[in-house]
Amino acid sequence: GQQLNQSPQSMFIQEGEDVSMNCTSSSIFNTWLWYKQDPGEGPVLLIALYKAGELTSNGRLTAQFGITRKDSFLNISASIPSDVGIYFCAGLDQGAQKLVFGQGTRLTINP
Amino acid sequence: ETGVTQTPRHLVMGMTNKKSLKCEQHLGHNAMYWYKQSAKKPLELMFVYSLEERVENNSVPSRFSPECPNSSHLFLHLHTLQPEDSALYLCASSQNRPGTDTQYFGPGTRLTVL
């Protein structure tokens, strides 16, 4: 089946630093989604991308839908302690009618 | 608050017990999902319901039995589970048919099987 490669798997940064993570796939998706999951909670949708090349912001978060439709990245600027958590990318496969998830990027912030 | 609620939030059960997980969505969505999240593994899709009809069953063992009585409620009935079934079980919903719309997740039920 389809797989998403998400990197890095983990990040350890200082508060105030910018963060960048990405997802790549061997096949095309029509929609890319980015979720954040706090410990013991379900994933919460951060940004949804619907068109190749689309660049969308949500506060300090910016995500882009790659022009080839096989990748996406998420940037977080000026990180703060509440940004800690696991970030998941997901691609919507309309043909198979399912959401395919990356393995997640665990973000840890040192104050 | 995502509009999807799950109960209980935590459940500890023995291998011979029978229990049920409940999910309710207040978003007017037509599709609902069960996922399993184990440590260090990607989210695994278990079941998909669209308009109360099961449309996908990803080779899940029969000790997991889903039920969707209406478009707002989804249950996962558990019986004779194994310790390796311990995980976070997540419910999600989307507006339309699976694969066409963004999914919104509940907070999950943390299940421990002794």
C-alpha cells in the first residue's frame, strides 16, 4: 500500500527556534493534511492543503503542498513550549478512499 | 474540542472481559472511522462506516466488532482481547465519503489489556 516518509523522526530544539519537517510519498495525493497530537489525546488538524503549490498559514505555522503532489512540508516559526508534541502528515487517497499517515515527528523544546 | 467525543478515556480489562468503546460526533458528518495507535507505529485504520454502512474492514481480528447504529454514533465491542491489543483507539469522522474529506479525531480511549 501507499506509504509516507516523514522526517525527521524527532527534533530537539531551543525555545524560539524555527522548525521544519516534511513528508514525501512515492505516489500522488490530492489533499495533504497536517495534525498535531499531544500526549494521551487524539490528533488535532492544523492545516489542510487542497491544491498543488498551495502555501497556507495558520498563525506561526506554514505548510506547502508540493508542486509534484508527492510531498509537503510544515514550518513552525519562533517555537514556544506548547508546540511540544507529535506532528503527523497525512495524504488523502481518493482512489483508495483512505487517509495515509506518516510516522510522525516528535518535537521537544528546551526552555 | 473537535466535536468528536469518546468514552471511556481510559480502560483496563482482562483477557476474558467484554467491553465497548463509544464514539459520538456532533458535526453532522456522514462517515466515521476507528483507528488503532500503538507505540512507534503509524496510525492503523481498522474500520470505516459511511452512512451507517461498513465500507472497509482492514483484516481486523474478529475479537474487535464495530457497530454504527446511526451516523452520529460508533461503537467498538471488545471481547477476549490479547495484551498486544493494548493501544490508543481513536475515532474520527468526516463530512462525506471516506477519502474525500478531512477527518476530525476524538481524544481516544487508552486501552490496557492485562
